Amino acid sequence: MTPDTAPLDERRCLHLLAGAPVGRIVYTVGALPAVLPTRYRLDDDGSVVLQATAGSEFHRAVAGALVAFHADEVSSADGSGWSVTVLGTAEATGEGAATRATATPPAGQVTIRIHPEWVTGRLLPAAPAPHD
């Protein structure tokens, strides 16, 4: 069954992303999909910015790669909410380098910036009440 959802424009998608504290980055490792929950920030230009351990498997896998980033908020009470996905190329900024809206990463960390190439989102309506 396909849920009845309403599409969101890019501006509304970015506004919703800016308020969510945690999202998931989707990338590949050895041609297999991997999903990692992460804290992030949204930069002024709409880029998704997160931190990673320098030289980690994750850092190596996403640097220069096309990735997806997803965040959502869904009510446990009625199932209403929103879902936003960003597709873009991930750029790894070297250890100790500051970026536009982020401070210099802590020692041993790098900044991963996902430049949005495609942004899509949906509003989820409340689930219908169950019939007794």
C-alpha cells in the first residue's frame, strides 16, 4: 500500500532539515549499501555538514562519492510527520580545516560536506483511525 503523502518544495525541505538533530547518511562499502545515523548541521548554502574520524572506513568510503542523506520526524501518536532526502557528492575537508558555517573539527576529525544536487521531501498525514 502506498502512503498518501504530499511533496515538499526544496526550501521547505531545507527548513525542516535545519531543525532536525540527527539524520542518516547512505553510502556504499564494497558495492553494498551502508546506513549510518549521525548528528549534522545544515550550512547556509544548504550543504549537510557532519564530522567523521580521519582515516576511518566511513571517511574513505564517502570522500568524493555520491551519497544520500535522510532525516525525518514522525509522530508516534498518529504517524504524521515529514521525510527529506538529499543526494549529493560528499567532500571531505582535511583535519584542522574550518568550513563556512562550522568550526574547526576536533583533533582526529574531518568535516564531511554533502553538496545538495537533489533535494526531495514528503509530508506524511496522520494515519487513519483503526476501524473496530
